Amino acid sequence: MRIAVLTGAGMSADSGIQTFRGAGGLWEGHRVEDVATPEAWLRDPALVLQFYNERRRGVLAAQSNRGHLALAELAQQHDVHIITQNIDDLHERAGSNKVLHLHGEIVKARSERNAGLIVDCRTDLHLGDLASDGAQLRPHIVWFGEMVPMMEPAIGIVEDADVILIIGTSMVVYPAASLFQYSKPQAPVFVINPEQPEMSRSARIQFITQRAVTGVDHFIQEILPAL
Ligand code: OAD
């Protein structure tokens, strides 16, 4: 079976990485427009670099959780394609190899002049750290107001999927939140989230009201065999 898995911050919450919204969320402590927009980068690049340096340190210190591992194991039986809004590499570290990052990757940086000039980055970035074209390196992250170039391949994956699994996203950031709507009308959609995200009601959407660490195993053991 071809399974498209759409993941958000809740997927990595049990690895100790903060989600964005809600009490204790990242956007409670920071203003999006100060740290995650092209305007912020122009106005105060040092602040933006500091914000993402903290995110990178957090990701490098974290480990994949049972949910990430279960998805990697699932790929031994099925054709599993992960489309993540997360900038961490915890799916890859769990062993998943078909992982598409919609919003970029914190362990990479790129030239601010040439979006195609991407390098690995596992240490803090500072002003004066230059790409090979001589331009300042910036985090390889999709900021609010920027295009989401990976949407097109992501849509193709969702269109071809037999089952859609949505894990740990509040479904409020577009275009990511619209992705599942490109699926075949007969493809069932399962949503793993301890709280029901904002989604239009539909008979083919079923909620698994659990955290990712238990919800993925529940889906694999109890639901998938019956499909
Ligand atoms: P949010 O922080 O908006 O939502 C996290 C979701 O995870 C919520 O629906 C929680 O109920 C759920 N959740 C919390 N703990 C969970 C757990 N242990 N298991 C499963 N689910 C859990 O995060 P995203 O939806 O990923 O974009 O946010 C989308 C985008 O907004 C991010 O990619 C980021 C952000 O601004 C950019 O920075 C471009």
C-alpha cells in the first residue's frame, strides 16, 4: 500500500522539541514577524540567526521517538512517503528514507543570493559566514511569505497515495494544511493528535486521539490490517 504521512511539530513533541502554537509553544515566546520572515532577515539578521541557532542546538540534542521509529519500520511493509512540515531530521535519524521537507531543514544552510546553493550546517551560523558565491549564509528554512517549492512534489505524492496519515499538526498553516485535499476521494484519512485539529468534517476522516508515540503503533497494529 502507498501511504502518505503528513507530519507537524506534534510528531517531535515527545522528542522534547517545542511545538509552535498553544501554551508553551514557540510562537508564544517569539513574534513570527521578528524571526521567521524575509523582512526580519533584512531588518535584524543576527536575531534571526540566533533564533535558528537555538532551534538547531535543540534538534541536534534531541532523539527520534517511538513514533518516528514506527513509521520507519512501516516502510519495510509498505511504500511510505513522509511529507513533513518539521525542520528537524528526526524522521531520517529514525531510518525513514523518503522524507520531503516542506518548510526546509535546520541542519542545512544556503546562500541568501542563490536558493539552490545549499550546504550542510550542524553548527551555529553567524554574520560573516559566507556561501561559496560570497553571499551570507542563511538557514535553509521556508519563512512566512516565501514560496513553498516542495509543494509540487508533495501534491504528487498525496495524489498517488492509497491512505493518508496526518500526525501532530494544527492544520492552520497553508499551503501545507491543504495537502490532504489532493488525495483520491476514496483514500481514507487518519489523524493522530491528542487534540482534534481544525479540519472540515468528512466521513473519510477518522481521528486517533493519541500522541504520536502511541498513535502510530495503534494505527499500524489495529487499523492498517483492516484496510
Ligand atoms: P503547531 O504547533 O501549530 O501544532 C502542533 C500540533 O501538534 C497541535 O495540533 C497539537 O495538538 C499536536 N500535538 C502536540 N503534542 C503532540 C504529540 N505528542 N503527538 C501528536 N500531536 C501532538 O505545529 P505545526 O502544525 O507543525 O512553519 O505548525 C505548522 C507550521 O507553523 C510549522 O511548520 C512552522 C510553524 O510556524 C514555519 O516556521 C514556516
